[in-house]
Amino acid sequence: MNWKPNPLLVIGLVAATAPIVAHAKIYVSVEQAQKILIPNKSLVKNPMIITDELQDKMRSASSIRHPFQGDRIWRAVDGSWFIVDEVVGKHEMITYAVALNPSGAVTGIEILEYVESYGYEVAEVNWRKQFAGKTAADPIKLNQDIQNIGGATLSCKHLTDGVKRVAVLYDIALKNMNLSLKAK
Amino acid sequence: MIRCKPLLGTFVEIRIEDESPSLKALDKAFLAIEQVQSLMSFYNLDSELFQINARSHLEPIRIHPWTAEVLTIAKEVHLQSQEVFNCGVGHRLVEAGLLPRHHNLNHDSFGGIEDLQLIEPSLVRSSLPLCLDLGGIAKGYAVDKAVEVLMANGIQTGSVNAGGDIRVFGDRSQGIQIRNPLKPHELIQIGSMKEGAIATSSLYFANRNTSSTSFMVNPLNQEYIELSESYSVIANRCVYADALTKVVSISRNILHPCLNYFSAQAIRIPSTESL
């Protein structure tokens, strides 16, 4: 073990170190997540229009209020699904990918982006704007800016709710799509 | 490359700095964490921890070497900390609604980790009914296991962070930031580390509405701990850092004698504007 404390901290001058504000982490791209969660299978984009009725059912099953976007759904030939969604909490916004096997069981979850901010206002703004203009080179830089954060005991409960609504999506919509594609 | 998955009730980040790293190594490291979760989760009715709590006072229970190792370390820290660390507080967390109620809590009293004996390296039994919660130690252990897997698969440099329990490895010094307990979105650069672990105890992200209770219980008087500051412990292995943060935050003593025994050191970050 080799530990070097920040000398300003040792003499009790933490305030002298400019605070770093936790912002955002981009982990993997959609394409990388597809390779991680559903390796060696080609995925075809399968966007869906989410009816109000489906939207309501997903909402009541998960208690997540912001609408699900149906344009980030992919399907593999064998009936596996890859879905990208996000959960917006009071203090965080998480974009994540879920893989489902042909019978709808979750086979993997991968976090794509984690945006942390404090305060209620962030849930209101179109937070994706923060990433407008970012290129493939930027995630690396973002990740280098914020490393190794200790004491972050944020629970992943909110994300669990997100996965619940994806399960509802499968039950109500994707399952039938698998059946009708099989029938063809 | 850096990946993140929801595991252990939090977000687990694995970062590897090697160029063109083996992706299999990352997958295996996440699997090791999943295995710790499935063996030692209080929530999981199939976990070995559940079996220990349900039956170890009735009959010996055979357990996985990893579970046995965590229990052995838990006993060691319990002993060295003069009982400040004890995982036998699960029933108090259940009563507070912080853990699910799936045990018969009608026992008159529960024993502590000291009542659990390893009668063989992977065989345990208890002299009293138990309600152990490994939440204060298993996360750190999972981080260590993930690091071991990465290193065994040829990864040179990286880090594993399970909701703030961090271990770094490789020959490069890595900066460590922790949250300001008063303003958790602000990070404080507390130092840099090469080959080591740090864990932090604080309550700033607990759901602190009026009805909720602290998720830390003092094993000596069974009372809930209130904490506005945060404590971090630096150690060689994350399992020790994780367990020792409980010792330090319960005793509020960053010079607790057992730190020395485990070659660890502690840092207190006060919760004041004038920090």
C-alpha cells in the first residue's frame, strides 16, 4: 500500500483545494454495450411507437414518471432484445441497457452514462444537451476528470424500477412481436 | 476502458487502463462480484447467509470458501475492535425497515458473530440464533475478489469501485476523491494511492426523510448511529477498509488501536462549511 495524503488536507485546509463538482461519466457506447450484453449476434433496430396505454402500464409497474422512448430497441434473430432506457432521479440520471433473452428474462444490465447533479432543476432540463457535440474521444477525457470517487453510496433502487418497466414492455409488446415474427 | 453495472445494491465500476485489454477479464471480474452477492446477500433467499441465519443454530452449515473467508475476517475484526464491529445487527436493521423481514424474529435474543464457529474450514454452526448482515464487509471483499480476477487475467493497472469502496492496483499512483459530507456533489481530492484500498462511511445518501433511520447500528448498545461527518479508512485490502470504517465511525476514533493491527489508517472529513 502506498498512500500519499493531499498535504492541504493534512493541515486542515480542505477549503483551499478547489472543490471538484461531480458531473458525468460515460462508460460504454450503445454499440459497445451491444457487444458486451449480446455478443456474436447481429442486432436489428426495432423502433416502436409506445401507445398511451402501454406508457401508462409501464408507469404504474415501475413508478417512473418520465415517458419511455421506443426508438432505442434492438432485436436479434433468435428473439433476444436489447433496450436502452434512462431513469431520472432527484440526484442522478442514468442511461442503461438491458438485454433480454427470447423468453424475456434479463440476461444483463450495463450502465452507459451516469450523470450526477444535485438539485431538482436538472430533472427538468433536457440533460442530453450536456452531451451535444461530444465525440468518441470525449468519454475518455470525462472519465479522467473524475476518478475513483469514494463515499458514493447512491442506491441502485431507481435503476431496478427502470428494469421493471422494460419487463412490462416485453410482456405487453415485445413478446407478441417475437410470436408474430416466428409465425411468419 | 471503464464499465459499470448495478450490483451489491449500488453501482460497481471497473476500470482498466491497459491498452487493448482482455474484455473477458472484465466479464470475469463482474462475475466474481455477482458471486459474492449471491453467496452473501441478506436479500437473497438462496444465499448462504440466509441459510446461516435460518439454520446455523440448529445444524452445521457447509459454506463456500469465500463466505468462510468473509466470516473469518468478520470475527477477526470483531475481536480486534473490542466488539465495536459486529455483523450480528441484522435484526435491528430489519426492525428499522432497512432490510427485508424474512426471518422469524421471534427469538428472544440473537447472538453475534462471536457465537458463530467455523468447526471446519467451510463448515459453520452457531450456539445462538443469528441475524447476521454482511453489508458492512462483503462489498469490500467483492472488490478484492474482482481485483484478484483482473490481476490473474493479466491486467496491469486499474481500479474497482463498488459504491465508494475502492481498490486500485498497478504501478501508477491514482488520485482519490471523496465527497464533501455537507455537499455530496462536491469532491475533495484527499490524496493519491498506488496498490491499496479505501472505504468510506457516511450517511449523506441514505434516504433521510423524517421516518427513516440510520443504516448503521452500534453493536455494543444496539442504537442507531447518527453521523453528519464521514470517515474513510485506507488499508491494503478493501475488505479491511470496509469493515474498519464501521469501527472508526461507530467509535468516532480515527486512532482506534485496531487500525494499527490491520496496517490501516483513518481520515475524518467533518461536516462544516469551514471544512
